[in-house]
Amino acid sequence: MTLQLGDIAPNFEARTTEGLIRFHEWLGDSWGILFSHPRDFTPVCTTELSAVATLKPEFAKRNVKVIGLSVDPLHRHRRWADDIRDFGGTALNFPIIGDDHQTVAQLYGMIHPAHDELYTVRTVFVIGPDKKIKLTLTYPQTTGRNFDEILRVIESLQLTHTHSVSTPANWQKGEAVIILPSISDEAAKDKFKAGWVEIKPYLRLTPDPTAQTARAS
Ligand code: BEZ
């Protein structure tokens, strides 16, 4: 069955480049990103894992733990780590699951047989501190993902989680956000001291509550 938004991310035990983990325990109270790549020692995958290693401090700042996966065995992940470091200049700094029995890949629907019967496609699962799935992405094997976009989505998800706002198309951190339509004007007066601009009764823009200088314009 396909995993959907709001489902509990299935728990599992797996061997990783940083030792045995029990997924839910490993996540603890953090947000999580579980992502698959098709194969070690392939070009797009090398650029992706390098990009994630470079962005790791940004994820950590936002209380997000990152874990990769492919169906390669651990000893290949370990050898490939040198190439990841050579390409991006940052050493591999997050665990990769050695899923050579496809246990986690099958559990999370990461193999799409009509695309490739053996190897995982490029999936991303963003998981909240409540262990629920907040975002899923599936990319074909030939397209590298934009991990800055995944960081942007995390910013948006966390704003919704703590401030009852949503984010408009192409939103970037610091720009105006949308007061959830479920919040009445009365309640919004208490909650959004910086006020808002009403574009439509259902579309009220307010400064990004986490940005000191943002303006609702
Ligand atoms: C790549 O990483 O370049 C790649 C891996 C599997 C299939 C296609 C491309």
C-alpha cells in the first residue's frame, strides 16, 4: 500500500554506515528526512549525497535528522563515501542504510518496478516529530533532486506547525506568509501582532513570524 501524508512512518531496524538503528528511536523528537538513491558509484547519486552532506548543518539547525538508503551493501557505501567527499568537499556526515535485502525499500515503496525492477527510485519522506509523514517526493533516477527546495519545505512545515500559517507559491524564508483560513479575524488579532493585509477574505498575508524584518507586502 502506498504511504500517504498523515500516515505514521513505518518503524524498522536497519544496518547503516553509523551502526544499527531502530528508526523511531533514532528519530527521537526530531524531524526526519529519509531518502533513497538508486545506486552507489553513479554520477547523479554522487552529486546528491554530496549536496546533502554540505547542507547537513542547515538541516541540523532546524532539528532535522537525515538518513539515506540504497540497496547497495554497507561495504559499498563505505567505499563510495570517499567519492562523495571528493566531489563536494564535505565528508559523508549522515547515515546511509545498507538495504541489500530491500526490506526498507519495500516497506516504503521505494522500488517502482515499471521504472526499474531492482533499484530504488529517488524518494524523499519528510517525517514530523509525531512520526507522521509530512511530505513525499518521487523523482526518476536520471533527475537529481533540489535539496534547497526540501529545506524550504521544512521551513514551511515548521512554520505551519508552530504558527498556524501556510506559505504561498514560491515562498522563501522571510517573505510574507498566509494566516490559515481556519483562524478567525478575532483570533488572528491576538496571534498576529504585526497585523495582516487582506487580499481576499480568505487570503490574509502577515509577516513571517520568525523573521524580524519581514513586511506583509
Ligand atoms: C545516476 O546516479 O547517475 C543514475 C543512477 C541510476 C540510474 C540512472 C542514473
